[in-house]
Amino acid sequence: MGLRSEIIDIFRKDWNLFLATNALFFGATGIGALVAFFLPETQVAVLAVFAQELKSGTLSPVGGAYGTGNILKAAWMTFANNLVYGTIQSLTLPSFLFPPYALLMGVLRALTWGIAFIIPQGQMTLRVVLPHLLTLLIEGEAYVIAIFGCLRQAEGLLWPARLGETSRVGGYLRAVRDNVRLLIPVTVILVVGALYEAFELLVIAGLYRT
């Protein structure tokens, strides 16, 4: 079985878990949007945190890349941040020790996105919000796949037979190998998301103009 077939088989065998992970992630985004709608001050506060991070915090290299107005440079820094920090460091690696960690962090991220980026009010005008929804959908799906892969590690520990293994250790190791394979579609989707986000923010929304 080729690598592509193996990846497809992972989704096929655990399709219900994949759908549930989507529902939890994007459901949390919707809840965040409701929070911002009824409590607009929360959106202002979260956006202020993001702005500070882009200016002088952990996201400052990304903010600096957007400040140049160069779409490819901005896309590269967005992709690198989303893959290394947003996926591997924040979701995948911690979940090798505690698989549900990825779900907890993912839901928190989705909730924050919903608060900050869904409701068109204040500085988040309709011109900014509408095109950015596609960014959230694309990059969100990449994170969903990463979370899904981590949750399968818990499945391998608790129900190894579902993964075709006879022992908990075997089930866990099988899920870890599958999780590494799933980083391939995650990477591809994040590349697409980064290219679109850079174009969207610099050209469509017209942000970061000098």
C-alpha cells in the first residue's frame, strides 16, 4: 500500500472520529463568535493581544514579513509559524505524552478565533471578515487533522483492536506512526492556507499598507 493510500485509509477507518473532531473545532469557533457578538469587549481584548504578538511577541517575525508587503515572504512566514509552532510544537509533540492535549489546545484556539475574527464590528470590518473566513476554514481544517491524529493515539491505547493491534503499546505506536503520516496533508493544507492568507490580507483586505 502506497503512502497516499495509507493516509486515505486512516481517515476511512476513523471517519466518525474525524467528523467529531471537525464538529468540536468549528463548533468552538461558533461559540467564540457568539461570545464576541454578545460581549463585544472580548473581541477588542483578544484583537489587542494578537496585535501585540504581531508587533513584539512570538508572532513578530510574521508581522514583520507582512510589513514588507511581499506576498511570498508573508506566506512563507505564515506557513512556517503555523506548521512549526501552531501544529508540531503546540499540538503534536505534547500529545505524544498526553493525547487529549491537542484537543484542549485546539478548542481553545478555535474559541479564540471565533471571538476575534468572525463578527464584523469595530476594526473587524466586513471587508476584512468575509475573505478571512476562508483562511479560518483552510487552516482550521489543517489543525483538525493534526488533532485527529493525536486523538487516535488515545484510541490506540484504549482500544488497540480498532487499529488492528493486540496490545495497548502496539496500538499507541501504530497511532503515532499514523500521526506522523497525517502531517503530510496538514503541511499541504497549511501551504495553501498561507498563500491565500497572505494574498487575502495584503491584497483583498488591503492591510499592512505602507
